[in-house]
Amino acid sequence: MAKAVVGEETRLKSAEDRLSQSAVPSEVGLIIGKFTSALGRAFLLDLIPTPPNDAGQPASSITEPDKKKRPKSVSDSSSLFIDKEWVAEHARHVSRMLVGGIKVLGLYVWLADAAFKNSTIMLCQTVKGVADAAPVSEVDWDERLLLHISYSPRRWNCRNCSLSSHIASSSLRPCDFKMGKVLASLQTFKCLHNLNLRLPILRDSKLQTMSDLLRCAISIHAKELTGAKALVDGKLVNESESYSSDGVHEVELLLPFLNNNSIEACSQGDLVGILSFSGLICSFAYLNSKEPISQAITDIKGDIIMSLQSRLDIICDEVDVDSGDNPAVGSQGSDEMSAEKPVPQLVLHLLRKGCSLPFPRRVFAPWLAGVFVCDYLEPSETVEVLKDHCIELLSIKPPTETSTILEPEKDALSFKTKSFWDVAVPSYSEIHQKEDKLDGGGKSSTNKIVKPDRINVVAAGLILLLSVLVGFVLFVLKG
């Protein structure tokens, strides 16, 4: 539960001025910030309005009751309608553009006080949809924030909204809210993390497709990162204490030595290939002055895994779109037909050739007071895609100078499933078929290749004969 909420005064006041000048009757959008479970506090960085849907309709609107049935106090009976699915979809895309520790914390609404009281169920359902689309997995937090900006009368109220399965008016509980300077106290942490995983492909594995195995690889690496120690600026630090110094702090993760689970897995089934998953990941995290250094390290680890999952989700989303446009894509069949399928949908144990899958690279753009947002670009895409997403999803002006956009993964190895190797051991009959081809391919019988197994048989016979002769001689001499 967020016992106290502190919002960045400059950003929240700017949002209030924009709303009051627009004179719109309602608006919904996302709360972006940090939540620290150890402190029980949330720090709000900005409010991002949900854009109009594909049909050009706003995400929210005011509905009036039937005047014939309720002719009195019509304005007091108005309520809010929200396109819940559209708001959740917006939250899903925005969450991919946020870096370590910065999350979608809930929903804000610009609405008259009377309409707010008549719309609590709708608002709670929307908050729950946002939480499902943009989960906060690093902390145990079963609530989200609902920030109400009332223009009649003008005031701000913040509430905790429970994510329990039963949505009711009682799901909202008030919390302390104030404005202050949040951005000025943030410290920046940067990590360049090398990923190198090799996983076996088993014939009878439950992981049937490439995307299944990649999600398994990400899950395995998440467990490895859990026990990783961290160096900050090249030194081991006390993670329970706060860390205050200027500049960008470099973080290096030291992975523990683990048991080779791949060898154990190979002994449990037939090995038909190897998946290699490697590359460089750039991660940023931001720490409030009141948070311990352990929070920054946790945010870095969570950001690395979130980045991998986001890239894989983007690839799978594109495959689903292509499959919907072209029914032939994704058809089942022989190896030739499976080769036409998108790489994430390939059935692993049917593969006969190596394949690769480049992951989108991560790029960063400046956002607020040294805080970055990110995006993921395909090999053929340019930073113009990032600029478009900044306008469409974040409602911010994109950077005018390309030099301010960071591309730390551009010159490094991109994420790839490097190959599938046929490592199955050939059978006895296959070996002799190859020997017969060698025997028949020579120019004459004198050029035939002598087989190693035949040499071994002759040597064993000679050794046995020599042993018998030696034993007979010793027996005769002894007699």
C-alpha cells in the first residue's frame, strides 16, 4: 500500500494548466513514477494522456442519464464512460518504453467531483485493466493509484485502488498526497550486461516452438540474476545503505557459478540441437535519495529481464499480425513448409538446418531532467520510429538532435538464436553405409581405406596368440 504519494510539482502543475486551458469535460491517462515497497511511498514523475483510439474517438466521455426518466439534477447524475481496452493497450505499449524502476503506477482522471462519485466502478475496472497490461513484477504490490484532478471544485485527490477480483466502491482508499521536487533528487545508474546462454533442444521436450524455448531461456537468466552481486563504479557497496554522488554510476553484475543444468537435461532425453542466445543489453535505473542502493540493483536486474521479454513480445506480435494478414503463414507440414513459417513459430525437433533470429536493439531518448525512455528498433528501422512513438504514446516532443539519442547496442552483437546443430550420434548402420561408399568410390582395391575396427580386431588376435605362446613356453620350461 502507498502510504504517501509525492508528485513532481513542475510536471503535475503543467498537466493541470494544459487541462484547464483545453476545457475538455474529461480525460484519462497514465501515472508514471516509482513505487518503493520498503518505504511504502510512490514518487510520481509525469502524467501521460491516453490518445484517441483508431477511430479518432477520445478514450473517455461523459454520459448523461435519460432526462425523461430523471428530469431533476441531471448534471449531478452524469457519469464517465472509459474505453477500458484502449487504455490498457496504451499502458502496455508505454510500459515497454520505461526503464528500470519507472513504471505505470495507475490512472489519473480529469473529471468533475459529482461525475467521479458516479463512476467509481468504471474507474476501478480500468485501473485493474491497466495493472494487468503493465504489471509491476519487481515488488509485491496488490494496489495501484487513482489520481483525481477535479475542476469543480478545483482540487487533487489520490487514492489506492485494490486489485482484488471483486471491484466495488470500497476498493478505493485515500492516501496522503503532496507535490514536491522528485526529479532533482534522482540518481542515474547504467549497466552494460553481456548475455550468453546455451540451451539444449530435446526431442521430447514440452517446449515445442522457438518462442517457447526463448521464454524458457529468459526465465533461466532471471533466476541467475537473482543471485548476482553488483559492483557500483568498480567497488562493492553496502546495499542496505543509500548511495549519493554525482554523475552516472556504472553497474557491473557478477553472476554466480551454477550447476550445469544443460548436461543434466541432455541425459534425460535425445538431444537434437543447441540454442545459443547471446548479446549485449543496456539498462538504466534511477534511485531516489531516500532509497537504498539495493533498490537500484534490483531495478537494473528487473529492467534486463523486462527488456528481453519486451523484445520477444514485439517479435511475436509482428508474427501474429502477419499470420492474420496471410493465412498461409503458420501452416503445419513437412520441413519445407515449416521452413516458410516465422522463426518464433518453428517446431524445434523438426528443424534440420540452422536458423537465427535477430532481436530488436534498444535505443534511448532523453525525457525528463536526465531520465531516459527507450524503444526497440528492428534492424531495418531508424530512430525516426522512436520519435514517432514519443509523440503518439508519450505525448512529448521528440529530440530534435539525433546525437542526443543513445544507441549503446548498435555496434554490439544483437540478440540472436545463433544456430541449431545436428548433434545426434549416427547409428551403426549409418556408419557402415558411409564405409561402403568409401570402399566403392576408390579407383582399385589397393586404394581402399583400412577400417579402424578391422585394425583393432587383428591387433587383438595377435596379442591373444602371443599370450598363448608365452604361456606354453613358460609351462614347458617349468616342467
